[in-house]
Amino acid sequence: MDLIEDIRKVDAMILLHKGTAQDSLLIDQYEARKTKLMGQLIDELVSPEIQSPQSFSLVQKIISKFYPSASQPDALDGDIKRLAEAI
């Protein structure tokens, strides 16, 4: 729950700074922080102790919520796009 709350806070900061061009460095830093937190959360949910169809479903929901454009093939690049097409 702490990780999800941290991700929400970082997401709010990204939205707050998106309106101004001068804040692109700040946005990049927040995006990097969000990516790190998402990785930690996903690592926890797929760890052998918790791993289950329900935890995988939760990972999918989390990604859809915090990265809605990630499900669009146009947003993918290179090897990730080929992997998505294979799935």
C-alpha cells in the first residue's frame, strides 16, 4: 500500500508540472521515480511468496491505471513492440 501511495503522489507531481515547458527536467525526474516505484511494486507482486494468477491480474490493473498508453502498440518501441506483437 505504501508503494501505491508513493506512486500516486509522484503521478500527481507529474500532472502538476506537465503544464509548463520549463519543468521538463523535473517531469523526467518524476517519471524516473515513478518507473522505479512501479518496478518495486511489480517485483513484490511477482515474488515467489505472493506469485499467483491474482497477483498477475493486479499487476495488469496497476499498469493499466498508471500507464494507460502502454497498452497502445504505437507507444512501444523496438524489441518491446516485437514482444507485444508476439503476445
